[in-house]
Amino acid sequence: MLRKRTDNQSAVGQARTEQKKAVNGSASKCESKSTCWSALTLLGKILLLIIIGPPFLNYASLQREGQMLLPKEGNSIDIGLGQNMLITCKGKGNPVVVLDAPTGMSSDIWFHVQETLSATTKVCTYDRVGLGFSKRVLQNETIGMEKLWQMSTTGRMVDDLHRLVKAADIATPFILVGSEIGSLNGRFYSHVHHTQVSDLVLIDPIPEDVFEEEQWQQYWYTQLVPSLQMMHFSSATGLSRFLIILGLMKPIIHGEKVSEDLLQRQKYLLSNPAHQSSVVDEHFFLNESASQVREISRFKPLSSKTSVTVITGDSYDEQLPAHLNQVIARHQAQFLEQSYPQAERVYIHGADRRMIYKKASALCEHLWKLVSQRQSRQQSQ
């Protein structure tokens, strides 16, 4: 006969059942927590890889590319004070033509001009300190006048160029060609070292007073400089290299005549945070550079023996709004009338500040004429 379970036994059985359920529930919760923790750990590792991986890989690639992509015809010259600068000279003859790049650009921007003009004379380009392959040293010694000039300003750039001219043994007097900040450097250099410059060529010169215009200041410091700072951030995080690989970021200079080395160098500089940092600095301190040139021009007028040629296009920058182009055009006209009223004015149709690589043939025509005139004078003397 089956015995009936007592109430006590039923209660004990129910308690055991509930205990088992509780244990199973706890185990299930533990497993759930363990799974969640594993998922979070995996996600953390992936995020860490995404954050650290690209910058690390970019840095490793830059170290390798820095040696491989050094221009074959370039020379790294010791200019003293613990600093080396890259200079690349092509062609033979006199007068030597020295090309100074636009704001925040390396000497590669002159590729088409240098290739064309070097058929008639010696043409030299150089990377300003911090740009391209003229790497900025962390602790640069200073003596004398360069203590007055902040890094990435015209005064300091001119001092560097003067040392480079001596160290590289460039024949003087030479023709000095500068665009944008290069035009400020050219003016400063020609006023101070007038015996070394026979002809000064200013391409889209930056007028000193343009930064007194509020709308120009607003464009420069609230639009242009922040966009360059983002480029610097992008290069530092390795994002720029990723965008280049995807084809979303492309070199400025391209075409059939552009060598693979030049294309790779441009990609290298787009991915190089050290270069991009100097790009930002040159733009950020351009107002100070303009102020330095204004002061030098007042105290040291340009020698009457130095000829001045000013080359401009339809606008300063065709991608800018019309009112900003009008602002800089007005200030250019005023400053040229005040500073260089005897300057030869050259206008290139359909050109803007990109004429160096977009209208190189038209630009070279005028530079070639200048070289030919100077060569004829030298032969007649």
C-alpha cells in the first residue's frame, strides 16, 4: 500500500524544488554575466585596436617611407644650430633661380616649374624647416637675430634661408621667386640681403594689411585654420592614410608627367603629423609674418638695383566667395602702389593661387623671359 505524503514532507519537497530553481537561476545569471563581460572585453579590445592600431601602423610606415622617399637629387644641408634643410637643385648656369613655396607647402609644389625652367639655368627648391624633409628639431639652439623671430614666421624662415644659401654655396645674385608666404619671405630677404637678389618675383603676394579686415580674419581663423587642424588630427590618428588607401584623399600634383616617387611623397606628407603641424603653424602665424615684413620694409627700403615682378591671376582663390577675393585684390593693389610702384605687373588669364601647378607653362614663360634678360645683361658686362 502506498503511503500518503504528510504535509511536512510536501513542504520539504517544495522547498527543495524551489532551491533547485534558485540554484539554476543563479547559475544562469552567472553565465549571463560572464557572457556579457566577455562581450564587453572583446568590444574593448576591438576599440583599443581601432584607436591604437592605425596611429601605430602609420608611424611605422612613416619611419620606413621617410628614408625611401627622400628626393634622389635632394641634399640635406647642415645650416648650423643643429638644423638640416633639404635643397634640390636641377640644371646648370646663371643666374640661379630660388623658388619659395606657398603657405604650408613643400618644395614638391614647384615640380612642373623646376622641370621646365631647369632646361635654361640652375633652379633650386627647398623645404622650409618643419615642412617636407626639413624636419624641425625639438630643441633648436638660437644665437643672434633669430631669437627675435618665432618659429614658422617669415623672420625665422629668412634667417634659415640665408644660412642655407651660404651652406649650399648658391651663386649670387640670384632670382628669388616666392608665392603667398614665399612672397613675404622673398620681400624680407630682398630688403635685408639686397646684394644677393637681382630679381624678386612675387606670385599672389600676401598684402600685410589684409588681416585688418574682419571678414578676412573670420575666414582665415574660423574656417581655414580649423580645417587644417583637422587635417593634422587626421594624420596623427592614421585616418589620413586610411582615406588615401580608399582613394578619398588624393595628392595635389598628379598627371602623366608626375613620377610615382612624387605621388608617394605627397601621400607621405599628407599622412605625416609633423609636416601637418607645421602647415597649421605657418597659416596660424601668417598675420605675424606679414607684420614682420611691414616693419622691415619701413626701416630697410628695397635697393633700386633689384627688379620686382608681380604675377597674379583672375582671382586669389577661385574657390573662395567673390567678396573675399575682392578684399585681397583691393589690398594687393594698395600695397603694390605703396611698396613697389615700379614693379612689372604680369597677369595670367584663368589662373589663381594654384597657377604653380595648374598653369605652370604660362608661369614659366614669364620666368624664362626674366632669366634670359638677366643672362643677356651678364654677357654684355
